[in-house]
Amino acid sequence: MTASKTDPTRGPAVQLDRYTPAYFTFIANKLARGASSHYLESYGVGIETWRVMVMLAIEKSVTAQRVCQLIGMDKGSVSRTFKSMHTKGFIEFSSDTQDGRLRYATFTATGRQLHDRIMRLALERETAFLSVLSAQEIDTLIDLLRRLHENLPNVEMATDAYVVEEKASMKKSSPKKKARKT
């Protein structure tokens, strides 16, 4: 059945084959779901734990706030992940000497060894993922992704400006209610 041109339930739609946020979402979701499944099956940890492990391997010690800032995980999820990792003996905590409210997580030997084992699988998955690209294309892709990542604050500013304009437009176009006399 074909919708008529006057059908109010049919309108423009996103062209998924040209809508870049959809590709990022599809790829990220499928990569994360596959990784999480394999990491859980092989090592007993999920993708959130792996993400925190990556941060710990790079920075040696991190706060929950730093993990949120760098990789965009939500603070509640990071706190639950820290607690689980601590319970399993993968991390230990220390307090900041200047600000006692800050707790730094650092690897235990067990946590670091697990990270190193998982990293081999993660790098194998990355190799398979990028195998359809040449070395030059991979360099170009990484440069483009870095630039897009750095541009995210501009996306949020543009979104905020659009929402403000949209709300103002909606106020202008909404019918005014007459005040009732009492």
C-alpha cells in the first residue's frame, strides 16, 4: 500500500545509508556487543570493565570523573564498574593527598595481567575490523575520527542553539489561551 501525498503520518525520513550518526551507532553497538560477549565468555568481564582497564593501562591511576570525561561513560556505571573490579581484586583505591574526596583506582597485578590478556583479543578484533582498509586509509580514518571527536563540543553548541530557536518558534506558533474571568 502506498501512502498518499496528503497522508499526515508519512513525511521525510532519514536516509540511513547517508546518515553518518547511524553508521557510528551501528558500528559502535555491534563492536561493543561482540566484544562484551567474548570478554564475558573468555575472561568473565564485560565491556565497561574493559573500558576502565584501557584507561588504567594508559594513565596508571584514574578517578571515576576522569573515566567519564575521557570516554563518556556515565558516572553511575563507572562507580559500579570500579566497585565490581575492586571486589574481584582487579583494582585498588588510594585517596588524593590534597583532596581526600578523590579516589584513584590503580591496577593490582591480577588486574594488569587480565588487561594484557584481553588486549590481545581486542587488538585481534581491531585488525579484523580494519582489514578492509589499506594502511593509508587507516591513517586517514584515524585522523578523520580524531577531528570529528574534537568537533563534538561544536555539535553540542549547535544543538543547544537549535533547541533554543525551536522552543521560541513553538511559543510563537502556539495558540494563546484566553484568560478566564472569575
